[in-house]
Amino acid sequence: MTQTGLSRVLALGLVVGLLAGCSQADQALKNVFGFGSNAELAAAEKMPPAEMPVYAPEDTYVYQVGDNLIEEKVVSVSPDRVVWTNDRGLIWTVGRDIVTPPLSWSANAELGRGRQAVIGSPAQLFPLQTGNTVSFGIRGSSENLPKGWQDTQVCEVGPQELITVAAGSFRTYKIICQREDHIDIIYYAPEIQNYALRVRRHEAEEQRKELVAIRLNEMPATAAPTGQQVEMKAARKPTDLTASKLPPTGPEQPASTDAVKKPAASQPAVSEMEVLAKRVAGLAARIDKIEKHVAGKAAEAAAKPAPSAADPKGKYGVHLASYRSERGAKRGWKVLQAKYKAELEDKQLVVRSFNSGGGKGTYQRLIAGYFGSRKLAAEFCQKMKLKRQYCLPVRARP
């Protein structure tokens, strides 16, 4: 994704905040790289039961995971399947129901390419409403684990919550899904047909995947059954800046997720246009701020010297791949050395065993060492990711 393209997509997240009021847009700008708060919705603000999401090709969601921004885009849609890709070049297929785990994927650091089959019907969780539950089985196999695995997933719809993330504030259904080795907490926002936040807990670790920006394509006329078309299509236009969607003028109003009242009929039409012009001007200023911020970060990155040479006494390394045996890891190291000769010429192979849980067994992680700090390892990984190579900073030794 180009610098300008990313900043334009980020701007769409601010548009969502603008539609909810200037104060939320300001907060979105402050929180471009931070997580906001959430609270259970009052009875008057609660949503009706939510149908399954409706996607269209080219729908794009930008998420922040740790220090990284990841762009995910819909490639194709069928009645019960959605094919996605991201800016790392990965491709995967899932169900439309949000909670189905990947049914196929093109690559994975631990598993390699693989598939999973679902035994049961996760779609029975819909229409979403508090208290709904569903349980289904999972069977899978991959190139690194041909003998396969099996697991069970149980999902329950919790209370509706209002959450604030970088892209704005959203009314969401909180869905909790549990498998043997991890728990997913999914905050599904019907307004954007996807989750605004996903929290994954695995043993002592927690990973947040927070929505930063969205770009929804025009929905094909055949994408939804009759009776859902008008409602879904309206929800798929978060960037439709019309005067009727702007908050009323005058003293600041308390935040509300209900429909915004239109200005009084006696108010001159020209006033509406002036208000709209001011809002657009304010948004343009925010876009400029983001572009300058992104440009500054790019300049800083370009000015930084290349990561220092390997430190034989360092404690950190970078995880590049996983194999079922130490012998396989050694073969993989030779392949990577040939592919990234300059990057790995002063590094050494470190192999560490890792049990991924869920009955998948033990893997041998291929780690390139050593680095004097996690920061140096992370900088090395940033360069490797630009070459489409999986890379994760890790502690390589005590």
C-alpha cells in the first residue's frame, strides 16, 4: 500500500467519526494508534437482532495489530463463503458468519498452507442477539502437519457494547468464542459489516486487532436477499456526507447512536451548506495532518541507519519459519540464506521447540540470531516484511 493510499484510507476512518460529530473525529485523530473505551449500551440505544454480514468485492478494512497496520480486502463472495487477501500477499477463505475459522489459507508460519472443515452450522448464531450460542467441530490439516488436528469451538453472544477505536465509535455485539488453546472476543459492528475490534487471548498473551479505517465498495444488487437490500446498502455507505447526516448546529450535543435529527424546516438552506463546507474543510485539515504524520514517519525510517550487525552476545532473534523437525529447519535455513544472502550472512541459525496447542503437536522454530535488543530485531523484521518474508522478534535465549 502506498503512503498516499494509506493516508486516504485512514482518512475514511475519520469520516466515520465526523458523521458521529466533530468531537469523535478529533478523538479518532488522537487515537490513530490507540485503543479507546467501551461500555454496555443502555436499553434505548440497543440494536435489533443483526443479520449475517453482507460483503462486496473490494471492501477494505485497515487494522492495527501491535505496531503494524494491516490492510485486508474482500476478493470474492459466494452465498456462504468470503475470500480475503491482505497487503502481505496472504489469501484465505472464511464463512460469512464472522466466527467460522479459516477454511483454507495460502501460508502460515507454523502450519504452512492448509485447510479446515467445520462440522456443524456456525451461522445458527444469527440473527445476533444476547444469549445466542453455537457449538461446532473443526478438523484440519496442513503441509507442515499432514496428520491433521481436531478441535471444538463454542461461541456465545454477550451484551451489546459501545466501543471507541481509531476508526470511530461503534455499537457492537460482543461475541466470545472459545477453543482449546485460545479465546477470541469479537466486537461485531453491523454498521460496517465486520468487527471493529478482536481480542485474542492465548495463555498469558493477548493480541488486539483494532479497526483504523474502512472503505466499503458499492454492494451489488444481488448481494442480499429481498427485504435486506435497503437496510444493508445504507449501512455500507459510511462516507456518504449529506447534510441530513450531520449533527445539529448550535451547542455541543451529547453523543448518541440514534439517528441524527434534521435541522428545523425554518433554517435557511444556505446555512446547511455553510455547515457542510466547514465540516469538509475540517476533514481536509485532518487528512493533511495524517499525510504529514505518515510522511514524517517515512522520512524517519529512511534516515535511520541499517540495523547493526549480529551481536554474538545478544539475547534476541527473529522467527522466520517453522518446521516439523530440526532437520527440516536446517534445510530451511539454507534456503533462506540463499534467498536473503545479504540479510543473513552474519546471522546464525537457532532452533527452538514450540508446542502450538490444540493437538497440533510440536514444531521447530527457525530463528536467526542474535540481536542486542528487541528493537534491533524489530527493525530487521520491518525490512524482511518488505520482502514478503514472515518475521517476528523473539527472545532467543535466557
